[in-house]
Amino acid sequence: MAWALKLPLADEVIESGLVQDFDASLSGIGQELGAGAYSMSDVLALPIFKQEESNLPPDNENEIPPFQYVLCAATSPAVKLHDETLTYLNQGQSYEIRMLDNRKLGELPEINGKLVKSIFRVVFHDRRLQYTEHQQLEGWRWNRPGDRILDIDIPMSVGIIDPRANPTQLNTVEFLWDPAKRTSVFIQVHCISTEFTMRKHGGEKGVPFRVQIDTFKENENGEYTEHLHSASCQIKVFKPKGADRKQKTDREKMEKRTPHEKEKYQPSYETTILTECSPWPEITYVNSPSPGFNSSHSSFSLGEGNGSPNHQPEPPPPVTDVSLKLNNLLPTTTPQEAQQWLHRNRFSTFTRLFTNFSGADLLKLTRDDVIQICGPADGIRLFNALKGRMVRPRLTIYVCQESLQLREQQQQQQQQPQQKHEDGESNGTFFVYHAIYLEELTAVELTEKIAQLFSISPRQISQIYKQGPTGIHVLISDEMIQNFQEEACFILDTMKAETNDSYHIILK
């Protein structure tokens, strides 16, 4: 049942007046905020909103950072507005990063005339992979033994000082540079984005990486620990020439879009400017500083809690075997003793790779095997150490000390022809020769080697002569030694010097 209430005429007039007053009040609001429809900017200007704005951080967009890093590679045109730029790189190709000093006059005067240190890192962009970065990089290390994720192309770089790459941190490099001088660093990224995808069935998208640069200045103790600036950019790495094809594909896709759709995407820039970011988290670093470069960042093994590898070689256990003390690796060497041998011969980086290898296992490795596991430089060095190869001397001569018995035999040889036994051997006396190995091919070196052979001081040898034609004595010089024949044999005769207690040595 519906009820209807009929108002009297007077009530209708009152109701009409209320409606007009309400409309007038609304029109008044519009007149206060401006003619016609009000805008949101006017509403945000009200005191209540101004109070909330005062709690927001100040706008720093107009501030110029002290440093700027520019990657000389084009950005992708298929990135939407307000999204971070994306740059495609080719695996193993050298790309220039320009280190620019944007300081204003009087800004950071404490670094004028001094060096700063920059640390380059290639890290994962996705947060999911950041949490498992340690496991991801360890897996890559085992699949690509001896390779690095990030390298500096030193011959092409300009203005960098003391570049370093810790062998236990494959994705990090560092160097010193002078902001007042032109500095360009050429980097190479050797991993590709599809190596870290979850499922590999072909055609999958690769994961994005980040190139991050952190710059530090010296503190009072000369250590580069005071943070100055950090910046990074997003990249994807393809197989050689794959980045060029991907860039071309994105460009062709954008050309097919309508002008209205193109407005939603960024243009492609010829270079990539790294944007400011927070510094890489401060964590425990491995202390392995070297002379002239003391810093808590100089050795950059990052903790697992922040997603970066923490791969520290264990200290070598004490030496217990006599053969190992002599640096000899034998087939009977146990895996534990082989670890000691690797540590002592400066192969600590590869102890984890050869954890279960015995001496026999290591000695069975071919030259190609070792180079594939450890890389060309360390591989050749390890192979030579395994085979016990010594550096061949430049010259080898044999010497025998002359004795009374030898002189008598020489006199007999001059008087009558040498007799032969029935078996063809000479019936002369057996004499022992000693080998002398020369590297510098100088008279001073020969004097020291002969003195060492006779267990005397080199000062006791006044001069060394070589017996020439008709018995003349020719003074030994550097040039004469350089013209000695390889494996030449000499008989050493001694003669007392006239002035002091020294001796003359005659090579016959």
C-alpha cells in the first residue's frame, strides 16, 4: 500500500524556496573556485591538501648529479612512456661507457686532484632472481668454467687506472679514475639473457640484467669507502648480432603502429643514460687488498643474503707430505694433498672445481682440458705446473775442473795417438762434467755460477779467460758468452792472481 501526502500550497512554496537556496549554495562554490567547472589543481590547492604535500619528499628532478655515465648503445623503441629504458647488447662485444664529471663549481672540492673508484656490476633486474643470484651464478660458473660474466676491454679503455677483476666474483670489475680527465670504459658482457630462464624450450624471452656503477672517494685512511654516486640501466644480452636483429624488429613493429599508438612509447635514443639509484648494499667483503689499492670494496665477494655470490676459497691446510713440500704432485697424491698443492701454487680460485681430484686425476688432464676448465692464462700455467715444466735456459755449457791426472792424460795424447779398446771405447780416465745454465748471458753471471760450483765467493775470481789459438788467453766478455755454442764443453784451469788472494779462471 502506497501512501501519498499532499502538501498544502504554502508548503509547496517553502519546498521550492529550499531547492533554490541549495542551488544557490552550489553555484556559490563554483564561483569561489572559478567560473564554470572547477579543476583538480584548484582543489589540490586547498589547505588540507597543502598540509599533506608538505610531508612528501622534495622534488629533486632538477638537481644535476655530480657524475653521469653514458652507455654508447641505442635504447629500444618498444618501451612505453614512464617505463625504464631497455638496451640490447651483443654477447662479448665491447661497449663504451663514458664517465662524465658534472660537478658544479665548488661542488665536492675534496676530490679535486684525486682519484675516485668505480665498481661495475652486472646483476639481475628481476627481484625473484636477485634472491637466488648466488645459486644462479654458481650454476653458470660450473657450466662455463674459466669464463667471466663481466670484463673490461683494457686496450680500448681510456683514463682508467689499476683495473681489477676478482676471479671469485665473475660479475664485478673495478678501477680508479680521475674525474678531471677524459675517462671511457669499454665493457664486455659474456652471459646471455636466455641462460637464466626457467624453462628452455626455444623462443623464450631472456631475463633482463642491470648494469650498475657505484663510485667512491677516499676516506682518511686512504680507503675508497665513502659513497659519492650510483647509477644503473636495464639491459638484455643476446648472442652475437642478436641485439641488432632485436633492435631492428622493435623498430619495424613501431613503424606499423598508428600515430596514436606511437604516442604511448618512448623514442629510441642513440645512447643510454644511466639513471641514479641507491648504492649496492653494504655487506661483508672478502679482504684481499693488494699494494696501492686498499679498500673494503677492492675485493667484492657479496653476501648470499643480498643475492650476490659469496665464494671464498678456504685457507690451505698445513703441509704434511714431504713430496708436497717440494711442490711435486705425484699420482699417489690424495685429494686433500692435491688441494694443498693447488693453494701453494697460486691456484686457490680453482680448488672448488678440483675438490675430488686426486694427483692421478689432475695429471691425466690434457692441455686442452685444463684450458677449457681454467681459461687460457691460468690453464696454461696450471698445465705447466702439473707437468713440472721448467723454463728452458738460454745457454747451457758443461765444465770440468782440471786435475793433475787430466794434465798427464793430455800430455800422453799429444805424444802418441789415443789407443782403443777392442770394444771401441777409449782407455782414458772417466771425468765428470757439471752443467751451468745461463739466462742473462753476461760475464758477471758466469762468474757467479762458477763460484757457486766451487763453493767460493765471486770476489775470489778475478778474471775469466778463454784459451784461444796458440794458447793465448782471451778475456771473457758478454759478447763472447753470447756467441758460445749450445752445450759447449770446457775444462777449467785456475791460476793464482798476482796482486791478491783471488784466482784467474781459464776455459780450455
